[in-house]
Amino acid sequence: MAKQRHLKNAPITLDNQSMMHALSEALEECSVDNWDGYGAKAISRDSYRNAQLFSMTLPTTMPLPEVSVDPDGEVSFEWYRGPRMVFSLSIGAHNEINYAGLFGRNKVNGKEQFYDEIPKAILDNLDRLLSH
């Protein structure tokens, strides 16, 4: 079974330098196929670029997420507030964000296009997570 490559836990608030460091670590550590020993795809330059753009458009008041690379080569961002309070998303080379959230007993998931600003559905779910 393929594994996600998790990078360092994040500081409390968004810091572009910390985020860029986490993303460059992801590129460095996951830039070749089979980086996990289970056949994972390498992170593509387009996935990396889209993850950078996404991170630069996050509000600076936002907590820094945990950054990881999925076995399909997409970059994941996860905000964890507790066992039943979590929101995660992944962004790849084709400007598409897949997301899922758990808010107590409520679940949400979906897909949004990403170009130069974070879709409202993503921001609404992050606000939902952080306001509890």
C-alpha cells in the first residue's frame, strides 16, 4: 500500500517562508517515481507550482497546514483540530482541488477548479473548521 510522505508539522500561523520550505522539501524528497518504495508517482513541476500558488493565496491569518505528497504525485494540505475536526485538500497538475472535511458528525467533500484565487467552498470549509 502506498504511503503519503508527511513533512514537518507547521507553526501556528501561516508564514510564507515556512510554507515554501515545506514545499521545496516535498519537491526534493518526492521528485522521483517510487519515492516511497511502493510505486508512488513523483511530484510534477506543475503540481508543485500549483501548490506554491495555492499557499501564496491563503490568508496570512490561516494556521499553517501539514504539507504532504500523495502517492499520485499531488500535494496535500491538512488542517487538524481534533479527531473529528479536520479538513484536507490535494492539488495537482491540472488546477483541480479535491477536498474533504470532517466537522463533528458532518462530512463534506468535493472538487473545485483553482487558478489564481482560492475557491469560496474551500475558504468556507476552512472557516467552518477554524471557527469551532
